Amino acid sequence: MSNLEPITITALEHTISRCDKCSLSKSRNRTVPGEGDYNAQVMVVGEAPGSNEDKTGRPFAGRAGNLLNELLSSVGIKRSQIYITNMLKCRPPSNRDPQQTEIDSCEPYLALQISLIQPSVIITLGRFSFSNFFPGIPLSKARGIVREWNGIKILPVYHPAAALYNPGLKPKLLQDFQKITSLININESSASEQSQMADATQLSLFDGHFE
Ligand code: SF4
């Protein structure tokens, strides 16, 4: 364990910005590591960056992001109160589905983001994100049902982008987001947040984990 070194979310995001562990590094314009409150109670995990995200380096920067903001607002949560990221940190060409090799290459970054931020709730958007935590369960059966994963509550919902193409899904998204209100206290004291921050910045990880 002599090769342990401290890491922070900021350092992790910098590591992601230089990543070339899968072929998406060749076609991306910008990496999209994630953004938001590093002490958030709620983490949102989508699938992969799209065109707007690839241009800006920000997750959920386009129309799907506007709908996500609306869904969060419907339960009284500001985007700045949560941390938003994706399974993949680089855009698949033409927004195709993520490939398993890409998911496997990128997954350690998400695992570290979860370890550092220590959310109490993770909202998974879409089937790829949900299957990272609970493989083999169809999202159509799982959506809106809270499950426990390593002490974290997982709330699976449809991806907002799906509701842009199929407006019939929007009422289901609004309904599922209502579950969040019973899972968190969005006015929790900052003392707890400070404690989480201290824990996160002291976390030590294997040197060279990302090489
Ligand atoms: S998708 Fe993930 S693993 Fe692939 S190059 Fe981007 S950051 Fe690295």
C-alpha cells in the first residue's frame, strides 16, 4: 500500500481530460467528466455525452438537459445542488449506443466519483446507467423502484432524451422523480456537507490506477 496517493474530484476530472483508454478519445472534441456539487446528496448518472456536451465539456447541456432541469425543479432541487455525470465521459460517434469495451474502460472513473462524492441517492438515467448497478433487469420493470446498492439508494428512471422523442414518457419521468423527495433532505445542514468534503479529499487510491 506504499503507492497510495490522495486524489480529489478536481484531480480526477483532470485525469479524465487526458484519458485515451478507449477509442472514443480519437473522435471526441472535449471530455465531459461531470459537474456540480462535490458534496452532493444526489448524483445523476446518464449514458454518454451528446453533441452539445462534446462541444461544451458540460453534461446535459442540450434539450435533454433542459428537461432534466425541469424534472429536478419539479421536486425542488436546483441543478447546482447535485452532481451530474455520465457512464462514458466521451461522446460516441453519431450518439450510437455505448459499447461494452468503452463502458468497461470508463467505469473506474464513475466508481471513483461515487467514492469521492459519497451520494446518498443516485438517479440513473436510461438503461445503460441502470444496468451498471443492476445488470439484467429491464428498465421498463425497474423504473421508479428504489433499490439499495452498497448503501446508496438507486432510483432508475427513463433517460430524458427518450421523453423528447416519446412525449408519453414525460409523465412517467415526473412521477418517478417524485420519489426523490422521500429519499433526501435537500435542506440538510452544511456541517454534514463539510464532513463529507473532508472524507472525500482524504481518500487514498492506488497510484497509477488510471494509467
Ligand atoms: S470514454 Fe472514458 S475511457 Fe474512453 S477515452 Fe473517454 S474518458 Fe477515457
